[in-house]
Amino acid sequence: MSEATGAAAEVIIRTRKLTKEFARDSFRVVALKDVDLDVKRGEFIALMGPSGSGKSTLLHLAAAMDRPTGGTIEVLGQDIGAMGESAVARWRNRHIGFVFQSFNLIPVLTAFENVELPLKLTHLKKGERDQHARTALRLVGLDDRMHHYPKQLSGGQEQRVAIARAIVTDPDILLCDEPTGNLDAKSAQEVLTLLKRLNEEYGKTVLMVTHDPHAAHFARTIRYLDKGELLPEGQAPEDWRTPEPHA
Amino acid sequence: MKIPLSYNLRNLAVRRTTTIMTAFGIGLTVAVLAASMSLTAGLREAFRASGHPLQLILMREGSGAELSSQVSRESFNEVIRYRPGIAKLKSGEPAASLELVNTINLPSKESPDGMNLTNRGILPEGVAMREDFTMVRGRWFEFGKREVVVGSDVASRYPDAGLGRTIRFGRGEWLVVGVFDTPFPARKSEVIGDANQMLQDFQRGSLFSSVLVRAEDEVAMQALTNSLSAEQRLQLDVLTEREYYERQSSSGNLIQYVGTFVAIIMAVGSMFAAMNTMYAAVARRSKEIGTLRVLGFSRRSILTSFFIESMILAVLGGVAGLLLVLPLNGLTTGIGADATFAEIAFQLRVTPEVALTSMIFALIVGAAGGLLPAFGAARKQILTALRDM
Amino acid sequence: MRFLPLIFKNALRNRRRSFLTISSLALSICLLGVLTALYAALFHSSPPPGQELRLVTRHKVSITNVMPTWYKERIRAVPGVKEVIIWQWFGGWYKTEERDRQYFFPRMAAEADRLFAVYPEWEIPEDQKRAFQADQTGCIVGADLAKAQGFKIGDRINIRGSFFPVNLELTVRGIYHSPHESDSLWFQFKYLEQGFESLGWPNFAGTFTMLAESPEAIPGIIRAVDAMFANAEAPTKTETEYAFGLSFLAFLGNVKMILLSICGAVTFTILLVAANTMAMSVRERVREVGVLKTLGFTQEKILGILLGESMAISLIGAGIGLVMAQGLCVMLRQAPPIVQQTKTLTIEPAVLAILIGVSLLLGVASCIVPAWSAARTSILDALRFTD
Ligand SMILES: Nc1ncnc2c1ncn2[C@@H]1O[C@H](COP(=O)(O)OP(=O)(O)O)[C@@H](O)[C@H]1O
Ligand SMILES: [Mg+2]
């Protein structure tokens, strides 16, 4: 699983003419239009673009949290549009880790319990679950905060717990929707370093939506969405201020 | 500065489901109380209304009820009948009626196994003194025959006691020849026939049960009461007809106690539920509270506003509860009269008094449930309120 | 179940709300428990040992109507009847003529020579038994009554007649213990008969109490006795002593219906309270439902977790409520009994099972609508949800 990125790495997200329209009353919003995207195993892609350009929508489709209105999306060789509701849930549990801007930890559970939660859907025994959860928390550097409740953690720590929760089932793909959007600079740095490490050392494929050019430079590739369309690699929207790489 | 009522109303409307559920919870509590109260109210009314203001019931001392009393024909004729102060009937005879009371058992609609009914034997004076009776069907019984007339409640509630049917009690069968109605509810539950016929059937010799006497006026009534109570040859209890019937209604008390007890426990439960709802309302509107405070509303007006909101809930609940019991108003049911074991039919009454008490009860529940959350709302610091949620 | 900790933590998420809800449920279930126990005691209980063999024959109309005394010998001849005595309710007034509970206790006349044969479970010293039987104006009192009124052997007790205009002057000759009823006074029927004679009344009996040879004989006895007198001057009704006690309830009106309607109202109130809480609590959590789904939870699992939470709350409330109900039952046993059945009032295992079942059902019913709709909300709608 944690193979290094090879030249001939498989494509694990493949979209063709992926389109998503939202119809509300007489309004129709085209959130994504004919998006062709290939994400190879082991890539770290930052998705950028103005607000409303369809970034989140793309992540949601990739996580099968929503269904496309046109085109196809294949993840890990599966046509996820064709899966049933509970099959999708199981698939998501096994293959996808999702990180939200607003952390979304369960407030009544401790850091440890939050991380353990997705494992309860697997066949692992209590002892194995404990061990996995501990490992994940150690990886994000919070093994000393295991029994704290989300309220007792800082924003950066909360997000790291959320990342631990996302990776605890050892998924292939990590989808992050503005993971640093609610964090101060220092916490953001920690989280981004962590994601980078996950990508480089553990071979996780990361697709990260961000507004922050600094954050985007942690990724190996930056792709832009504009009004629902995916711009070709290396191209940014016209009025886009190309982010300066930080020192 | 007062926060307008429409603010509360709109909030209640927005949280429709919660509002309805909470109000209905209070409503059910109120309904239990109101139902038990309307039962006793109806019972009391039935008995209270049953007494002629100038009539006295004479029974053997200590017997408590007509059923357990004995008065012999001889003592009636010698000691009671010709007392001064007793009103005269049209016939010129004194308005004093010697009566025989028994219970008989007939299957009723509600209890097919049989319910007890009061069976009364009277003499011609007794018929004459019942001017309030109107024969809605059939006719009065004839003396010397095994015939009875039944009250309208009996006719309607006991399928076997309809006009033209024969009922069995005593030593044989009796023909129902008439159905009477009377404004005195307790009397509607009686089966009445010739006392002399019944004496034989019940092997009573010449022992009747009680005497009904009508005084000429209030003064005469008082004098009669005094002289009859003091009578040495006969030890008598002298009660006005009203007193007598009022005493009989005490079997309703137990029902009222139980009803009140249940309602109070339920009320505490509903109060907790109302509290829950109001706390949720306060929590949900935390930001609004902050905003209102910034706009210059005082803590007191916040307190009042939330308190009023819970009172509105209570009023809704009270109204719902009363609407629930209203169909019971006028419903006829039977209850055993104290000490006679005979059934008396009466109608449940949702009186204004019942309604008022229930409403007050609902308001108390609302007030108790709303006070703490309202204080909680008023105590919020402006900034925490704005930050919350 | 792996999700139990999550369910419990969720159930207690909002401490104040959970406390209020659980208290409210506990009170209602306590009430429901007592009412159900009462209902079960009145309408579904079986007589205690010692009593199951006893039958009572009364006039078909009511106990205030009387039967001729010669019925006794006819009843004795019925197969399966071991012993029979005349048993007459006396009533009357002790010390006061007010309806004063303090001085109220049952007073009965019975045939002293056979009394103890019909009540074999009574414990009374042999010499007291004989002293009572030998004294026409003697009486025996139950141990509880003796304690309550301070009666001692040799005490004089005067009872003024009410229903029967006979005044009794009794002497306490014995104190008996009975496993189910020790608060009555019994005196000799002969003494009462004398009173009737002096009044010029014919002899009559209010009820006959009999002892059956075996439980199997009971239905036959009931049929035989009632058939024997069906067309006599005084038709009879024979029933077990236990059922006979219940017939006094009839004068309270339709007790069955009253109990059932109150139970209905209480149950419905519980449902409302629980539903209200669960609706609030689920609403607050729709976002979390979205998160759970993102982690791979299926609709069914989420529904299960929400239902589990609601059932947990109901169960906790039911547990507390049933303990309180048992306490209340014990208290009610001390209250002046209308019928004997309430003296051993308790939450029977069957009632317990029913009530726990009912509360679980209420837990599901109160939550199913909001839980179902939350579980079905699409991930994105759930994540976007704001209350
Ligand atoms: N559920 C929805 N209903 C209607 N329109 C939606 C919905 N979700 C997203 N949109 C619209 O789709 C477009 C893309 O949204 P999104 O993917 O969230 O943009 P962003 O790039 O800011 O993440 C926006 O115009 C948004 O208004
Ligand atoms: Mg977005």
C-alpha cells in the first residue's frame, strides 16, 4: 500500500466529462462542467480556484458523497456512480479519508474515541482497534491528548485528530476540503506538514482544496477550477494572482 | 420596553412540532384532572339537584341510608303522619309518604353481569308527592298489581327494563308499565312500584324503610326537624332531602382523590417537559437574546418575554385538555351510591368551575416550567449570548 | 454492541435535558407502574394460599338482600363442599357515628362452632378458641386490629347497630392471626339471631361462606349452588371469596375503564415527552449524522444508534420509575384497603416485563420519525444543516 510513487503509477481517480448541475426551482447552477481529471496513486494535488468554482463539489463526487449529473467518475477502478447506498458507505469507510474545514469531531467522544469510531465499522477486535487508533494519534503527534474531548483541544489539534480519524482505516485517498481554512498560521503549518508527510512517507494520495497559496505549495501539483471547468495543468485563471512560493 | 407578543407567537409557530407536543403533554395532564373533576361535579350536581327544598327524609337513627333504615307502618301512622307543619296534598291528606327501599340487580349496558338499582315501593301519598314526575311513556303503576314504573335513565341504560318488559326481582316478575322523567337526577335511576306488593316479596312484614315529608314552609320545616329529632318513641334521623343526597355523593370523592393524585404526578412530568422545551428555545435563540440586549431591551423584558412564551404554551395546553374532556360533558354514567350499593346514573359536567381550575392548573405547570429557563435567558451576558451556537 | 458507549454518551450529551426528560419519564412510568400493578392486582391476580378454597354465596341482587338460613343445609349437601357457615356483615358504629376512619373496621357475625373450620389458616390459641365458642357475647379480633385499636383479651366492645337495629355488647375472647387479613372483628351469629328475635324478624343469612374440598371442585360447586336456587325466592350468586371482595369495587363505577383510560393518557404523555426530547436531540445532531456517513456509517447503523439512544433514555427512566412505583405500591399497601387485593400490591414480574417492553416501544416510537428522516438525509444536506 505504502509504495513509493513509481513512474507507471496507476490512476486512482479518473473523471471523464464529469458534470454536476444543481437545479433549484427554476435555477440551474452548473457546478462542474466536463471535468477530465486523472489522479495517480501517490500524488498530492492542491485544487484551487475562486469561491464557487466547484472545488468542494469535485471532492464530494470523488468521495461518493454526491452523484454526478453527467460524465463518469471512477475511483480505484470502481464506477462509484453505480454503487448502492450501503456499498458506498462500506467503500468510503475503507478507501476514503475526508478532512473538513470545520473538523467535525463528535463532541461527546474523546480524541481517542473519535479516531476509533470508523474502525468500529470494520471487523477488527477491540485490541486491534485500540492499537490502530493509538498509532494514528501518534502519527499526528497527539498521543498525549488521547483522552481529551474536542472542546479541550486547540483548533490545530482538533484538525490533527480529524486527520488521524481520516487515516485510521488506512485509506488510499485523503480528500481535504480547506483543511487549514479555520486555523492560524502556525497550526496550518503543522497540518500541512502532516499531510505532506502522509503523502511522502505513507504514500497516501492527497487531493486538497485550498484558498491559501502558501498551503498549495505543499502539494506537488496545483490544479485550478474556474466556473466549474478544470483548467489544463499549469494554467491558472486569467485574473488569478499566481501564488508566490514561500521561502 | 416590552418585547412584542407577536415575537413569541412567531417563535412558537416556527417550532410547531415542539410546541404542539409540549402543549399536548400539558393538555393530557389537564384532561385527567378535568375528567375526574367533571365526574365529581356531575355527581354532586346530580345529588344536589335532587332534593326538594321543603322535604325531609326520616330514617331510623344511625342507619345512614334509606336502604338500611326501618320505619314501621304503625309508628308512621301514630307518630309521624299527622304532625302539625306537614303540608297538605290535594286530597287533603298530609304530604307524608312511607316508602320502602331495596336494591335489585339488572344487567346494564355497561355491566352485563348486572348492576344494582334502587327499587322503591310507595303508597298513594308517595305518588301524589311526586308532582315532578312526568310519564314520558306509558302510565303510573296500579296499586295492587305487580307493576312498576322506571326512570328514564333506567329505561335507557338497562335493556331489560324498557316499557312493556318484565323484570324479575323479589318473588317474581314485574311488568314495566311506564317510563318517567324528573328534573331530580338521582330519582331517575329508580324502579318504583306498589309498596304493599313489595313488602310481601321482600318479607318485610310491616317494616318500611323511610318517610318522605313535605313541610308547609321553612319555619314549619325547622319545627318539624326539631320535634321529630327529639321524638322519644321513635329514634329518627331527620335530614333535608338535599343533605341526604349530598352525603350519598361521597363515593365520588375517592375518584377525585385518585384523579387529582394522578394529575399532580403527571403535572410534574409535564412541567419537566415544558422546561425542556423552554430551555431549548432559550438555547436556540441565544444569539437573538444577545441582539435584543444590544438593541436595548432589558434583562427584565427578556425574562418576561420567555416567561410569557411558556405561559402561552400552557394556555394552549389547557385549551387542548379542555377540548379533550369536553365531549365527556353530558356523558351519562353510573356510580354506586355510598352505602346503598345501588347505582345512580349521572352526567359528567365540565362546569365553568372545572374549566377554570383546569386552566389555572395548566398555567401553574407553564409557570413552573418556564421560570428557570426564562431566568437563564435573562442572565446571559450579551457577549456570550452573541457568541453562543 | 460496539456502539453502546457512543449511544450512552449521546444520551447524556445535554445533561440538563436528559435529566429533565428522564425525570419526566420516571414519574410517568412510576404512575403507569402503580396503575398497572393495581389493574393486575384487581383483575388478574389469584387468591393467596388459604383463600383459594373458600367460596361465598350471596343473594344474586346484592349483599344487602338476604337469604333464608335453611339454604345452609342444602349447600352443605353439594358435592365438594367441605364446610359451610352463615356469615353476616354487621357494620354498625363503634365509638362514634361519624364516618370516622379511625374507628372503622369490619364487623362480622358468623357461626362460631364452624368458623375455624372454614378459616383453617387462622392461628389462634386453642383455649381462646374455646372461650369464644363458649361465650354467646364473645368475639375475636384480628391481630392487626387489636394492635390498631389496643384491644386486649377481656376488653368490652360496644357496637351500635345501624343496618341491624341491634346493639352489641361484646367481650374479646381471642386474637387471631391470618396471613392475609387480620383486621376484622368476629362475633357469634347466635347473638345476632337473638337480636332479630327480639325485633320479631325472621331468621335470615346475608352470605354463606364455604370451604371446598379441592380447587377442582370449585367450578362445580358454583354451578350446583346457583342452579339449586335459581328459581327460589332468593336466587344466589356464588363466587370465590377473592372475587367476592372485588364486587365492592363496583360501587366506584367502572373501575376497569377508569384505570385503563388513565393508563392511556399517561402512556400518551410519555410518548409526547420522549418524542419532543428526541426530536430536539436528533435535530441538533443532523450535522453529525453527515459526519458519520462520511466515515462510512450506513443509514441503518445511524438509525440504530439514534433509536438505541432513545431506548436508553426510556430504559433509564423506566428503571427509576419502576423502583419508585414499587415504593409507592408498598406505601399503598398501608392505606385503608377497599378491597383485600391492594394489601399485597406489588410490581409483579409480568407487569415489570410489560412495562419495560412498553418503555422500549415508546423509545422506538418517540424517535422513529426524526431518526428516520435524519438517517435518510443525504450527506451533503446533513453536513450543511443548521438548526
Ligand atoms: N446543494 C446545492 N444546491 C445548489 N447549488 C449548489 C449546491 N452546492 C453547491 N452549489 C453551487 O455549486 C457551485 C460550486 O460550489 P462549491 O463546489 O461548493 O464551490 P467551492 O469551489 O467554493 O467549493 C456554487 O455556485 C454553489 O452555489
Ligand atoms: Mg468549498
